Amino acid sequence: MFDDFFIRALVAGLGVAFVTGPLGCFVIWRRLSYFGDTLAHSALLGVTLAYSFEINIAFSVFIISSLIALILIQLQKRTNLPGDALLGLLAHSSLAVGLVVIGFLTFIRFDIMGLLFGDILAVTVDDLLIIWIGGALILLVLKLIWKPLFASTVNYELAEAEGLNPDRAKAIFTILMAGIIAISIKMVGLLLITGMLIIPAAMARNISDSPQKMVVYSIIGGLLSVIIGLFSSLEFNTSSGPSIIAAALFLFILSLLNIKQSIKLKN
Amino acid sequence: MSSNNNILVKLNNAGYQHNNKWLVKGVSLSVEKGKIVTLIGPNGSGKSTTAKIALGIYKKIDGEVEKYTNKVGYVPQKISIDWTLPLRVHDFMLLTENLDDEAINKALSLTGVIHLKDKNLGNLSGGEFQRVLLARAISKKPELLVLDEPVQGVDFTGEIALYELIKKISDELNCGILLISHDLHTVMSATDHVVCLNGHVCCSGSPIDVARNNEYKALFGEQASQILTRYEHKHDHEHSNDGSIKKN
């Protein structure tokens, strides 16, 4: 009925959605949208290095993204520039450097559009393994650091005072962000990964009254976005990434109706 | 001071500076099991800073902190909850500790806010939120309670009830309490040890000692001194209208 590549893309996308759901909630709660963007932009550099040295793309993206996160933390400590300026600086310079490096690698043909917006045709069985095993690992670690991470998201000093070690949780969370970007870059593309993180979570925020519910709805929203997005991508022959994100946007708009209702109920 | 194993947290000549300005300097104090230590002092005198040093929130400090417990409950002076977090009172109670429903209900009942359990944290009034903060801090049965102006914004009758509750908790759980308060009246009756801060320890001791201290008088005025001493005056008798002691 469907071609193998489509089944692979679907399995890959659903795997990604399971992980972006809960991570996306933290991205919203901790106001990290632009941080996610910066890591994603730096992924291009990771991809070019993967091609240059013939190493696994997910692995090399993970390393570069973690490195950029480290550099960001150092810059925050050592300069007086505001956080958003530093994020912009790193995002655009790593994207630019990535593109320049691509210019030098004339012996390889790059599918730039695929890198930026995702390419379902490119998903291999190996990628599926990376997504599902890597994704399961990310979720496991997130479950382990949930308490300190969540507590410090609500209030850092409370978490610190009551012995939860929020700094460690934050550092681990940064690594998890690099991880999700590494495993989802082929599916969604580096320009749209943050969309996959925040749009389903934003949709979930509109319809939930507790953190647990928001995580569950965010996962469901992500899964639906992948299914709707990929089928329409097949139907209309559009890129996978934008189709998935457009589907997520559609769900977000639907969730706005719920807000209107609940505001009416309150009044 | 001889070391004893009742001590929960001890500050030795501790200080903290931020942007090359000392927020507080040379503070020595210790909180013991079952005792209430109160920090008083004008605005900006370093009360909250001292509490944060004791809690280990500030790490790059001068002097030393010895902390002998990890079971800590904290009510911060300022806390802002973000609307991006859908958080009910019930979720907030579970923030740092896994509690069963019974423990949650008990703590919320003690501070008089059990009816708010399923409400969104963002919809509470200042006083209600303060009661929830206190409930959360005591629900985990801490060994050390640090309360930074725990009754701010609470109505007058509630304030008295909450201070009584704090005293009761200190007895029941045998936990040490580091309390920061502006309200000299209500606090002093329960306090074991008072530390008066003004960027440094200006004086410390039992409430009566502090009240008689000249530096304290200079800082707070004669009237405040009278408030403190009044509580040292134990009423085991009644007065007649002319002030003489009534004979029973």
C-alpha cells in the first residue's frame, strides 16, 4: 500500500514526537526556544563535519551542538552581552560557518533543502535505530532528572535550598537538547526542529491544567502532527518538515478554541 | 561554643558579596533542633542573604557553613510563578518531595488552605499563596525550616494563627527554625534566640538581651525595645485597674 520509505519516515517521525513532547514542554517552561534554535542552527556544521570525516551524522551533530552549548555557557559567564545577543551570535555564525564549509566540500553533493527542511526519503533503517534507541535513552534520562529539573524550573532557589542539585539537572538537560536535535535533524530539518519542540507543547499548554497533562497532550499533539504532516506530504508532494510543522500549527489553532471556552466559563 | 549533635546548621563568620559590595559580613549563628532562631533587622540588612547562605544557595561565600541535615523546608521571601507553567496547588506540594495524599491534605489543612488544593497557583491571592508555601515547606517534615517572612500578606488573625502553628511545628517535629520577620510583637513570644542584623551581627542573644542592647535600641528605637521586653514579662498574675497585683 505504502512504499517502504514512507513507513520508515512514519516510524521515525513518531519516535521523534515521543521525545519532543516532554522536552518541548521544558523548552516552553524554561523559555529556551531561542536556545533550541541556536543548537539546531549549529547542527549544519555537525552535518558537514560528518560528511568530511565520514562519521555518523547524528553523532557529529550531537557533539557540535553540545560544544555550542558549552561555548554559550562560557560566553554568558565571561561577557556582558545579553543572552539573546549571544544566542543570535552563535546561531548565525555557526550556520554561516557550516554553509562556508559546504562551499569547500565541492566533491560532495549536498541536498541543502533536505538539511534545512527535512527529507523523508533520506531516512534509513539505521536512522530508525538511532531515533528509537537514542530517543528512549533521552526519555529515560529525562525521567531520572524530572524532579530537580521541574522543581528548579518552578523556582531555582527552592530546588537548591532543598537539596535537589538543579545545576546538574540543567547541564544534563542541555545535553538532552543536543541529543534530540541530533536524532531529529533528518526528519524535520534544522530550521524547523524548534517548531517541532514548541508548537505541540504550546498547543498542550492551551488545554491542560497540570504539568503531567501538558506533557501527555504535547506528545499526542506531536504524534498527530507527524501522522497528518507525513500523509499530506505524500499527497501534495511537499517537504516532510514543513508539512509536519504546518499540521502542528493547525492543531495549535484548534486548541485556541479551548482557551476561549475556558475564559468564558470563568467569567 | 562546644559542639553538640543537636546543631542543624552553623555559620562561622560567614559573609557574601555581590558586585564587590558586601551584602552581609561576619555572621556567626547556629540553629539547633527544636529551637527557633529569628533574624531581625532593617531593610537591606542582609537577613535574606544570611538565610540563603545557611541554605547553601549562595556558594561563593566568605567564612564557612556547616550543614548537618538535608531535610530542609524553605519559604522564600519572593517567589514568582510563571503563567507558562500549568501548576495546581496539589502539583506544587509535590515539587521537591514525593508525598502521599494524606500528608498533603494534612499540611494544607494546618495552614487553612485545603479548599484550594485543585486551584491553579496563578489564581491565588498573596495571602493564600503564602499559606500554600508554608504548607509545602512543613509537609515534608523537615529537620530544618527556613522561613523568610512567612506570613507576609496574610490577614491579621491568620498571622497570629500561623505563628502559633510555626511554634507548634517546631515542638512537634523537633525541627530547628530560622525565621525572618519584621513583626516584633508576634515573633518574640516564641523565639529562643534573636540575631539582630545590620550588614553584620549588631547584637544577638535571647529576646530580652537583645531588647536591652543599646545597638538594638539605636537601630529600632526605644519603642521596639519595649515590645521585646514585654514578652519577657510573664503573666502568672493579673493586674487591677490601678496596676497593683490582684489577689486571687
